[in-house]
Amino acid sequence: MLGGWGALTGRRDLTESGERGVHAATTFAVLSLTGLAWALAAGDLTYRYVASWASSFTPLPYRIGAAWAGPSGALLLWGVALGLGASVASATLRRGSVLRAWTAALLALLLVAVLAMACLDTNPFVRLPFPPDDGRGLPLEWMRPIALLQVPLGYVAMALVAVPSVMTVMGAVGRSPWQQTAHRWAVACWALVGAAMLLDWRRRYGDAVWRDDWRWAPVQTGTAFAWIGASLLLVATKRRWRSNAVLIAAFAAFTLSLGGLTMRRALGWDGVHDVAASAVGRASAWLALAVVMAGAVEALRALHGVRTGAAAAMRVAYGAVLVASVALVAARFAGGGDATLREGERTRVADRFGTPWTLSLEGISTVGREDVVSNVIAVRAAAGGRTRAFVTAEVRSRYAGEGQQPVDQLELSGIAAGLVQDLRVDVREANTADATLSVHFVPLASWLWIAGVAAVLGALVAAFMPSRGDAPDAPANAAPNASLDAASLSSEVA
């Protein structure tokens, strides 16, 4: 509140006090998240959250990762990311400027709302009157190394989109220089959300349940919507649009990132498989890919002839987006078939190029610990008279209760990556001596990961590269380097 009042009245002491309040709130949010992670690591079952998301059988890294697995823990992580973003945003803007005052004040209000929900709506520190003997534990799909990075990165990336959105809104209604700083933030957020999307794809690519719909994973987790919003900010902060168009783009970006965060807190959209299988879903996917490819081509055309380091890095990023889009299109035309094999038996499957592959079931093993048992199916693949790959698909089952009843199951694909195509083996059904397998050859899948990493790295380099040679900051509706005092900006906002 102090920051907002200081921005309205032009009092620098109040705005600086409000910024210090953001720093303090962020510090306490970090301490709260750390405390929750400590309770999970120690297995303190007096907390309802710990009893709901951890157990004595859950390995330590995943117990700590459960800090953001539940909705209340996710709110804390959201608050931490937003607070850190607000603190860094204040440091990147000129001290005493009107834009810095309003950016800090509005982000502080959003931070207050997030922390209020964490404290009053879904408090993760509620205690149980009678602690249980053990907790429920994490779902098996969360107990994978990639989930330890994929889940928090998605929250952080989508939360940070609010920073350039607020900067863009306040820059559009005012006359202080804003475009360079907001554009750097937009590029950084675009890269981070892109990295989150890449991890979403990678995680679901190895999940047998998603074998036909893994390309829709960013829709289920919300990162696709936030990436669209960040792309809008990229354009709005670089082009000389009218202030109304800039405001619409900024509000749309904020709404999309907020919708993505809400969807991620709700653990995804259950109907995504139905949408992916529908005619409307397929048409929407092709249209979205066409728009992305056209946008990348237009961005490359606009950067043609610009001789700066940041422009070169962004050309790499946009070119990589084009390659990744082509790889997604090619992955749609995976070929293969199903086969039922006993140990030692062989079958032939042809790939998309007509090359015959010989697959043999080498063995089925059962391994596990107290609560999780895995059936591992080993398959050898040969083509052209020599062995090309040796893959292992897996079916994990988690048991609980006195009768050790199965409560959760996760099917993981066996993948042999190649530059031209991936061999992917999924288990449809497995017994002690035979298994029914689904074999797919996915074209250009490796190029999606290579191009995705290149796009993220290129955008991050452009975001942090010195701005020599860039055009000067200017508002969307006024001449460059115009100025506006606090009173006039307050009257415009009012």
C-alpha cells in the first residue's frame, strides 16, 4: 500500500519503503517455502500437507520436491518467484523513476494477493490433531528426475511473465522510457517459458499413457498459454504500436500466464486427451503451428540486416523455433505397430522409410523396494543385420495398506534416440514370460530437443547482452525520450 500511495503522490520515501516491504515479504516467503521443504524432508506428519504428499518410503529428493506438488505449496512457490521478480525488476529500472514506482507497487499488490491466498485459503502449515502412522506419498508420475526441474520451472517462468506485463502497461500509459527494459524481461520470460514447455514435452514423451498425445503436454500444464502471452509481449515491446494496442497485448499476456498458473495448480486439464483426439483439437494444433512458423519467419525478416549481438542471438532463437515446429509436424507421422512376444521370440516392424526392423524380447524382470515394484521389459532392435538399439520399457506399480493393494501405476516408454527417427517401445500388457508391445518410429524427435535448447539459449543470451546499437527507449504513443512526472502519470492512471 505504501508503494502505491508513493507512486500516486510522487513521494520517493514511500515508494522506497514499499520496495523494502516487497523485499521483506519475499524473504519471509522464501523462509516459509524452506520450512515446508524441511518438514517434508524430516517427515513431520503433524502437518496435513506432509501427510498428504510424503511418506517414509518416498526418497529424500522427491520429499523435498513435494513442497510444490500440492496447491498450497505451489502458491508459496508462486509467491517466491513473483517476489524475486519484483525485487529484480525494481533494481533494473532507474531509481526514483515513475515507471519503477508503479511497477514495484503493482507487483507488490499482486504479491499480497498470492500470499494472502497461501495464508488464508490453502495454508500448508495446518496441523493434524492426530498424526497418521505414515503419509500417502507422491504419485508415481512425480517421482521422476525430470519432474524435479520441470514442475518448479513452469511455476517460476509463468509467474515472471507478470513483470514485463506490468512494465508494458505502465510504459504505455506514461511517457517514461520503458521499451528496452520491458523487452529484455519479455525475452527472458519467453526463454524460460519455452524451457518449461520443452521439459513438458520431454516428460510426457517418455510416458506411455501420453504416447499419442505428448505434443499436447504444454496445454495440460498451462505453459503453452503463457508462451503465447510472452510472444505477444515480445512484439508489443519491440514494435511502435499505439498505446491501446500495447495495453491490450500486455493484459492478454498477463491473463494467459495467470490462466496457465491456475491450470498448473489444478494439476492439469483432464480433458486434454479428448481435445487432442477431436477434429477441432487437431485443426487447432495445425493452425497454432502455422501461426508460430509464420511469426518466426516474420521475426527473422525483421531482424535481417541488424548487426548487433542481441539480434544475432535472436536470429538463432527464431530459427530454432522454426526447426522445432518442423520437428513437431514430423512427429505427428510416427509409424509402427503392435506385437505380442514371448522371451526369445522375434518380430518384424517396418519404419516410415520402409526399413525392416527385427525386435526380440530379451527378458522380463521384476525389481523394486517396499512400496514400488517395477516390471522391466528388455527389447533388442536390429536393422540391416546388426543391432541398432537395446531399450527397456517399464511398468511401475505402487502398493499401500495392510494387504499391499496397488494404488498407482506408471508406464514408461523405452526410447532409443536417433537424429533421423526415435525408436519408442511401450508396454500394453506384460506377464511373467510374455508382453504385448507397441512399437513406434518417431521422425525428427531429437531435433525438437536440440532446437528447443538452441532457442532457449539464444533468447537468454539476447536478454542479457549489452544493448549497444539498440534503438532508444520510447513509449508507444509519444516521441522517444519524453518524460512524465509523477503527478501527470497519476492523473493518467486515475
